[in-house]
Amino acid sequence: MAQHHLDSLDKNILRMIAEDARVPFLEVARACNVSGAAIHQRIQKLTNLGILKGSQFIIDPEKIGYETCAYVGLNLQDPSKFDVVVEALRDIPEVVECHYTTGDYDMFIKIFALNNHHLLTIIHDKLQPLGLSRSETIISFGSAFNRRLPIVDLPEEPED
């Protein structure tokens, strides 16, 4: 993957909007000592480069009834079916993340379920039919922390 060179303005913008995606662009412009139009242009550039992938509201799954969070390592009977399995996983709404991995699993997924019974149903009725040779489920008791990637440690690039 290509790494994009960010100047100090890009980094300042990323720091501010990572802290609060709803911060007004004019407030970012004032803090960065540039025009609002410059901020709009930089945000568009960062979006076009794929550095920014949008903004979103974050829903607390537990507050809407999803009491069980689980991570499942998947091994496929036929590893050539990766793409088919990934597309099938996309169709399971409770699967919120899917990662290709090294080590013991072909894939590692994150699932939110209403409860343990619902999790069992997802595994039995939705995952097993995908052609798994085996799976391992790890239930999370809770997240100790969840943070954004820091912008502060990015190397400084010379400005043009």
C-alpha cells in the first residue's frame, strides 16, 4: 500500500477531525490559521487519497440490545473460496469486521449478537454452512479501551 506524504497542515486537520468529526471547518481553519476554503480543499484531497474514509456516528451495540461481542477465527475447507466466503460474511449483519490473517486462522471476524444463544445460532446457521473446516470463538467480556490511531507520531515531510 502506498503511503501518502502529509504536511503539517494535513496532520493538524487530521488531529482535529479525529478528535471530533463534527467540528466545523471554520473552527479548524481558525485553529490552523488558514481559510475555510483551504480546509475544504485539504479535506477533499485527504478523501480522494483514501486517507479519510468518511465520518460516522458510533453506536454503542450494548445500548441497542447486542450484549455479546465475539471474535471468531475461521479456517476454510477450501481456501480458494476466500472471496465467496467474504461476500457471504458481508451478508451477515452481525459480522462487523473481517480480517485476512496469518497464523492459525484463514480469517478472523468480529460479531455482535443479542446474547449467547443468538451467537450460537449465527455460528451454527450462518457460519458453518460457509464451508468451514473449523472455527474458534472467543467471547469478549468488555473492551478495556478503544482508541483512534494517533496522528502525533507521523514523520514530518518537507513542504513543497
